[in-house]
Amino acid sequence: MKSIQINVESRDTNQKAGEVRKAGRIPAVIYGGKDIHHISTTIGEIKHLIYTPDLKLADLNVGGNSVKCIIKDVQFHPITDNIEHIDFLAIEEGRKVKVEIPVRFKGESPGVKLGGKLLQSLRKVKVKLDPKDMIDELFIDISSLKLGDAVRVRDIELNDNIELMVNPAIPVAVVEVPRAVKSAAAEAAKEAKAEGGDAPAAEAAE
């Protein structure tokens, strides 16, 4: 999967986070390895890793050493929405990690071909896996999805190396029935009911 190289600087733990931000940098911490690293970076370095729907690995240069990480948490300012702090999680083979992987669709839905709209309610799903098995996307086949049908987490294509960390019954997407189709169906039902109601009266008259 894609890895992004990010330049970071080590920072003094005695330096307050506010001071780091005033200097135009973002305070961050790397957890998960043998040591906890207190670092800082810039929005220019980090934006392509955070402002994306894709899952990417961060390749951080810490004191001359390359540390592969995933983002564990990002704190945003409640008003400005600026990035306040980042927690990275160092990954190493043999130690499973929890990540959120984007869900994509494959195939063509018959319901969409008939005018339905595919509404996706879950764009990422949390899983647990070994870094050596890391993938950047998961797939659901929607080629049998008709009008009004839904696909759920349990329908995601998984291999034995990936463990779901969410309820498999959670909906991922549904094919919404168009308003015109709903109106036509309602009108047809109304006419059928009217025709069915006339029959007994005619028979009684005979």
C-alpha cells in the first residue's frame, strides 16, 4: 500500500504544545515502539496523509531512522478546525493493529440501472490485522443489489488474516427506490385495490 514520507523534528518534552503551535508546527507523539517519540511536523507535510479518504502509511524520519506508522488520532481545534495534535502508532510485523479501511464497490447494481440511487452510509470499517497483511481498501460486490436492497458489513470480502471489529449487521449501502417508482407502485396498488373492491358488488347485483 502507499506510504508517504513525512519530515518531522524531535521536540523537547518540556516544551509546551502551545509554544510548538506558535512556531507554526504541529505537536505529535509516536506510540507503539520501544520508545515514545515526541515530535513535531507541519501542515504541509501532513495534509496529504490526513485530508484523504484513503488509508496510507506514514514513513517518519526520526533521528535518521525510518519509522512506519499509521495515524491513531488527530485532534482538531473546535473553532478553527486546525490540527492541534497528532498521535501516530508505530507498526511492526507480528504485532496486530486496528485500522479503518475504506470500503469500495465492485460490479453494477441492477437497482441502480433501473434508476435507483446507491447511498453509502459506511465508508470505512475498523479491522484488526498484522501489518504484513495491510491493504488499502476492502470490497463489496453489488452486482445482485436490486431496488430497496442493502449490503452490510458481513458482505465485505475478507480473507482469514482480517478480523472485523464492528457489528457485521451494520448497513454499508442501500439502493434507494426513486420517487417516481414509488409513486407508480402506489398508484398501481390503489388501482388494484379499487378493482378488487368492485368485484363483490357486481356479483351481489347479479
